[in-house]
Amino acid sequence: MSEEEIIEKTKSFVKEKCQNEDSSHDWWHIQRVYRNGMLINKEEKANNFVVAMITLLHDVYDHKFFDGDIEEKLEETLKELGIYNYMEESDIKNITYSCANLGFSSNMNTKIELSIEGKIAQDADRLDGIGAIGIGRTFAYDGGKGKPMYDPDDVAIVTSEEYKKRGSKTTINHFHDKLLHIKDLINTDSAKKIAEERHKFLEIFLDEFMKEWNGEK
């Protein structure tokens, strides 16, 4: 089985697996992250196959939806798909480890060190968390959880450790607790260029939101 065939088989599996997920973590999110990864890697020139597989599989067993050993479950999935034996063992370890450690909270643990392919996939995922799409995903996810958009009586910005424990109490707080920090967590130079523009859009949106909330326009 060729790498292209493995990627196509993985796409089919992920598309079916994620079809019932909320719109912030659905197949379209996966597809955007995959495309971001391919775009970034045009400049970074890492292992394209590994980048493709990490971006496609990164959310299948996301910790928000899966309570278990992500690396172990991904290896099991690769075997069930019949593609495990067609892959290099080093690639499999790279893919499963990266998928298990891409999240925002990973940066709170200095022991986590991703491969260049993992860093590219992490950047690709983070780019989908900012800009216009990032704003839409944030409100979609928080709305599904019943979280209020904003509460002027609860505007404290939480520390990283507090965020890890409880997260943001409102959607607008989430911008300050997480989204506005993403630009500074990007790994690769090529992704940083894209992040700068998307970050500016977050700032413009927040400024407009507060003006409308306060009845200033």
C-alpha cells in the first residue's frame, strides 16, 4: 500500500468518525488543518506523509471527547484499518506521540518536545483556532456547552495553571485566556506569517464586540 493510499484510507475513516462531532471539531475542521499542514510544509519541507497523518488523526481521540491512552488507541486504529504494517515504526511513533501532545495545555509542560512534523501539525491546528474561523469555532463550541458570551462581572484573566484546571468562564474570556496567546506559540516561520494576520482579526473583532456590548455604536 502506497503512502497516498494510506492517506486516502485515513481520510475516509476520519470523515466517518467525525461526522457527528460538533461543528468546532468536525470533519471540516480536520480538512482545514490538513490543508494548513500541507501549506506550511511547502516551506518547511518535513516528511509530508507524517504531517498529513498527524493532521488527519489529531482530533480523532481528542482528550475533550476521549478518556484513555491516545497513543495506544491510535496504534490500535491503524491496525484495524489495515495500514499499520505498511508504515515505518518510527513514523507510527511520531504520529501517535504528536497527536497525543498537540493541545494548548502541552505548552504548559516543558518536557513535551514535538518532532518538526508534530510542530507543523500543531501550527496547522492552532491556525484554525484564530482568525474568522477560530472565532466561529469558539462560539459554536461554547454555545453547545451553554457558556455565556460575556459577563462584565467576571472579567478576570486566568493564569495558565488556572486555565488548565477550569478553562474560561465566558467565550470572550476565552479570547484573553487562550486565543490571543496562540500567535506567540506558533513554531514555524511560515505559520507565524499567517498567524499575524489572523491575530489582527481577533483584535478587530474584540474591539467591535465591546463597542456594541457597551452601546457605543
